[in-house]
Amino acid sequence: MRKLFTLLLLCITSFGFSQIKMISWNLENFGKSKSDAAISFMANVIKEYDIVAIQEVVAGYGGAQAVAKLADELNRKGSKWEYTISDPTTSTPNKTERYAFIWKTAPLKKIGKAWLEKKYASAIEREPYLCTFEYHNKQFTAVSFHAITKTKQPEKEIKYFQFFPLEYPTLNLIFTGDFNCPQSHSVFVPLRKTGVTSALVNQKTSLKRSCKNGECLASEFDNMYFSKSKIRKLNSGVVTFYQNFPSLKEARTVSDHCPIWMEFSLN
């Protein structure tokens, strides 16, 4: 009888939470250089998720087209997907990029227009891209970001994220992307003091040039950060897609980063 009650309670709890699977991927120079085979491979990796945040979309010709091709490929796999692409970021010409979100329309509804955060555009080289989604009458806002490289001190940009909860007090923010900085860095302390935590801890996400002693991942750069009071993390991880390739050199034709994911419920 106790086992039956426990099982019933688990079922009620499971149905009581809205569960969303989100994946984030820095697709390294995502544009006309990506082959049809690479885009097909990407679609097979991400098709089981509800929403995809993509960083490093080429700003010039080929970037938007690659996103459209990826969405088209996903639409051939049984679910209906839509996408939105940012304008080019307002950084220096050789550093400007786009972001993109792709999502399944059955579980998710986009609320309003997505936008590049202009307030800190002068301080953040590739200002983040925000989009609000609704799931079972509850909303969350994904904040996709690609920081400057580690040698340029990405903490100089990340420090501004502590102000976002004050800028957007009504939004349930999920910061996601390539921060080029580990979650253990002190720059995240102010954000953590607001009740924010990371989906991944001590998890490397970028690819080495070649595997050494069985170790193929280089740095702990990609992550998701969310409010513990507003979001309940159910699971998270990294997709080690490179294991499907004979070598890291071939895997890196897709990307030099692994996609990261989080399954969560909205409180």
C-alpha cells in the first residue's frame, strides 16, 4: 500500500510540473561553411529537445540561411519547429555575430519579439539575445550569450548579468551559452547572491584539438544559469557528439563545443 501511495505521489508530482528540455550549442561559425551532412547531424542531435539556443551564427551571408536549413531539417523529423534570428551584434565588424532560437510549436509559444540587449551593448561585444516563451501558461525568458575569449577576460562582460534581474524583474531569466568562463569564477558570485545557480558544475564543454589520455574536452565554458526559486532543474548534461566521429578533427567540422542541455520545470 505504501509503495502504491509513493508511486501515485510521484505521478502527481510529475504531472504537476511543466517539463521543458532546452539545449544550447555554440555552433562555431555557423553559416555556409557547414555542409548538408553536418546540418543533418545537428538536427538529429537536437530533435528530442523543445528549444534550441544557438550561438556564433555568421552575421553575413550564409548565417540566416544555415539556421533556416537546420529548422527545415528538423521539420522533416515529425515535429513542427519555428525559429527567430537576431540582427548582427553591434561589436567590431570582424567580431559581429547573430544568435538564433529554434523551438517546437506544440509545447512552446513565443511571446512578443526577441531582442538584442542594447543597454550594455557598448560594454558587451556580442550583446545577448533574449526571447520569452510560454509553456502551460507559464513563461521563461532565454538569454543567449557568447562572451569574448578567455584571453580578453570575459568576466568584464559577465559582470553585467547581475543587473539583469533588476532590469527585468517580471521575467524568469535563463542565461545560456558560451561564457568562456567556468561557473566557479568569482564573477558569478553577485548573480548567485540573487538566488541564481548553474545547471552544470565542473563540466568541460569545449573540444580539444586531439584527445590526450582519453580526455577530449578542454574547458568548462558553456552553461545555463537560472533562479532556483523560479525553476526546478530535473536533469542536465552535455551531449558528447564527437564520439560519433572517427577523430576530433572531423567532429570539429560540426563545432568545437559540445551542446549542453537542461530539463526543467517552471515553479
